[in-house]
Amino acid sequence: MTLGQAEEERNGTRFDPALMLQTRERTRAVMQEVAALIVPGMLEEDAVALMRRTLKGQDMLRGWHGIHVRFGRNTLENYDHPSEPGMILGANDIFFVDIGPVWQGHEGDAGATFVVGDDHEMHKAAHDVKLVFDATHARWREDGLTGPELYRFARREAERLGWVLNLDMAGHRLSDFPHAVKHDGPLLDADYVPSDGLWVLEIQIRHPVRPFGAFYEDLLLQ
């Protein structure tokens, strides 16, 4: 392990790998629970409020990043760009959820894409973004790719499937809260093989012509 990697992968004194995994599981469960309640005709802002109430009920309201629920063309936006307000989910539409709560002093992060109705290309986007994630994750496990190598591979996979990869969504650390005081750089810039259970691989793709995209993220885990 290089000195740079040791510094960028350090954790606080409270860090517990088992709690990290429990936080991951709880975060993904809340994401799925709320996504199942999002239906056509719902306002994006109301879906965000629903997520906020649900996280509060799970004692996970405090987050290391904001609650993002993106409908329709808002799925093209990065995490740090505000949604176009007043977006209503259509009968044939796409949305993604991205939440980063804190539980027991450890950070969770979950993101996935969901589709309502029967738009074939939207269903393909939701399927393919997970396909790109899984293929990239497998290459990390099998071949020990560095951060830049992971995203070069992900870009090739996205293009092979007919999508454009958004490299502004470039992965990041997780840790005991707050990870940013330890390291706040992207996975894309980690020029070493990232360690198990510490890094989130983010994949965001967009349609080459139509105004929508898809998103998926999870921890790199062996």
C-alpha cells in the first residue's frame, strides 16, 4: 500500500466494518421501500419528502449528503445540480433514488434506477446501468483495477451498450462520519487498487439523444 493510499483510506477511531455493512443494508432497504411507493402522477418534491419521513422513521435522517429523487429529464443531473422543480412522474417514465444517510455513526450510500410503464429504452437504461456496474465491479474483484482503470472500463462498457457515461459521477469514499475530513477525492483519481468496503462505485449513463439517464451505485465489496 502506498503512502497516498494509506492516507486516503484511513478511517476514524469509531470505524467498524460490520457497522458499515449493516448501514449499507439498511440504506438499500429504505431506498427500495420508498421506490415502491413512487407512482405516476407524483411530484418529485413529494417523493423527496416521503423519503425524508421514511429515513426519519428509521433513525437515519441525518445524512452526509442530501436526498435525491430525480424524475424524467432530471435523471440527467449530477448530484450537485438542483432538479428542475415541479417535475411530475409520467405514466411511462424513469426515476432514480440516491440517498446518503448516517446510521450508528457510519455512512450509507445507495442509488438505483426504476421505471414505470413500458418505455423499452427506459427499461433498457435501468437494466444496462446495473450491467455496467456489475461488469466494472467484477473487473475490480478479478483484476485489481485502479480507480482510473475502473472508469475507463466503465466508459467502454457503457458505449458498447449504446449509452454515454457521465464521468462527473466519479465515485468516492465512505467511512465513519464524516469521511470528508479524512479524504474527499473521487474514486476516478485513486491511482491504486481501492480497498474492499471503503469506496462507492458510481455509474451514471444517459441516452445519446433522448433526455433521460440512469444511475446505480454501491460499495466495492469482495
